[in-house]
Amino acid sequence: MVGVLPAYRRRGLARALIAQAIAPLAERAEPLVTAEADVTNAASHALLMGFGARVSGGSIELRRT
């Protein structure tokens, strides 16, 4: 779960936190990272899609090669 206080939003903090979280997985060559975002939260979807994610059912799959 990633959360950023309203005063600090739209500064790239959530993107940086997610990048730091998936970096060790990429280093270990993990082929799949699964993330979930509320379907009504367009910002969360856009953030994960920016990492190359794809919508899969009710969740978003982030595949890093």
C-alpha cells in the first residue's frame, strides 16, 4: 500500500516509492509483480500503467522484464 498525504501529492513521491519497492524484484529477475488499485481511482491506474502494467480482471499486473 502506498499513500501520500494531500500536501505532498503530485510531486512524484508515489512513483518513487513504487520504483524502490519493485527494484529488488527486478534485480532478482522476478517476471511478475501484482498490484491492486481501486477501479474508481484513475490516478492509481495511471501510475501503475506508467510502469507498464496491464489490467487483468479486477487487478493490475505489472510485468517487468
